[in-house]
Amino acid sequence: MSAPVSQQSRFGGIRPAAVSVVSGSAVVTALTMANAPWQAVVLTVLATLVVSLVLGLAKIVVPDESEHKRDLLLAYFRYLERRAKHRERRAELRKRRRQQREGLNPQEQRDRATGGDRALP
């Protein structure tokens, strides 16, 4: 891996969360001046806060260097692939068990469910 290199923001040094807060407050001001219902103003404030938090969290979690982003994405895709394989294995196992149960007669199924007439060890 290479050493971290400082990159300039796409917003000319302004953080995306700050842009979100400023634009959200401008919308709230416009809604207030237009005598919008208080529910609309509160909803706008909450949406602005959520967007700001998501952008801030994304900035923290996703690395700036493209090499690190690539590693993060590859790890995520490997994780998804492992989960898909595990899901397929579980489905196949359920299918096999179902087929085994269907192959038994009703008396054998009851014996398996209750433990049968076997003596306890």
C-alpha cells in the first residue's frame, strides 16, 4: 500500500456535511417564510440532520485513497459471496432433509419425532 496522499475535496474545501446543513437551513428558512406547517419544517430539519450524519459517517468509514477503497470493496464482495454460498448450502441441506422425511412412512416419522421405542442409555 502506498502512503496516504492528501486530496482536495470536490466542494472546494467545504465538507459535504456542511453543505447539507447549509442547504437544509436555507430550505427551513424558506419554509418558515412561506408559512409552511410546522410538521413540514420539522421533517425538513430531521431529513437535513440524517443526511448530514450519513455523509459524515461515510466520510469516516470510506477511505480517501482509491487503493484502500478498492480493498474495502473487494472485501465486501467476498463477504457477500461467502454469505451466498452459505445460503445455498443451507437451502440444499433443507431440501435433502425434506426429501429424507418424505421418504419415511408416517410411523417412522412419529418414531423419529418422539424418540421411538428405544431404551434410554
